[in-house]
Amino acid sequence: MRIPKSWVPSIAKRIVDNLIKKELIEPTIPVSILMEETEKLLTEELMVEDRLNDEVRQFLRKYESEIEKGRLDYRKLFDMTKQKLVKERNIVL
């Protein structure tokens, strides 16, 4: 996650408050529940890249011996693999 988790509640509050203030939404549920759901969505969306990074690391373990011998550049392989998956899955980071 590129931002601290402690920022998520504040960001969620600002989003919900602005949507209500600008009359873009009219909540039919309590605002506290709307904030909780917004926090969950933000956290989930922000963790997409973390999960992708974990998946790339797992995939590159297959080539660990080649990387250790210096035949392959881990950083370059990581970036290339990640970009390939982003493109294939239409992920927005």
C-alpha cells in the first residue's frame, strides 16, 4: 500500500463528506456505516498492488537459483513480470 493505513479513515471521511456536501449522494443508511464501507473499499483497492507484488515474488521463486547466480536481474524481472500482469488484467495502479 502506498499510503499509510492510518490515513484511510481520514480519506474515507473526506470523500463521504464531500459527496454529501456537494449533494452528489443522499445517504439512505447511517453515515457511520457509509464511512466504514468506504474505508473497506479504499483499503481493498489500495491493496491490489500489494497482492500483485506478492504474486510476482511467488512466481519469481521458480528462478531463484538463476537470479542468485547472477544470470538474471531480479529487479528487472520483477518489474517486467508485474507490468505484464498489469496489462493482462487491466489493473490500474
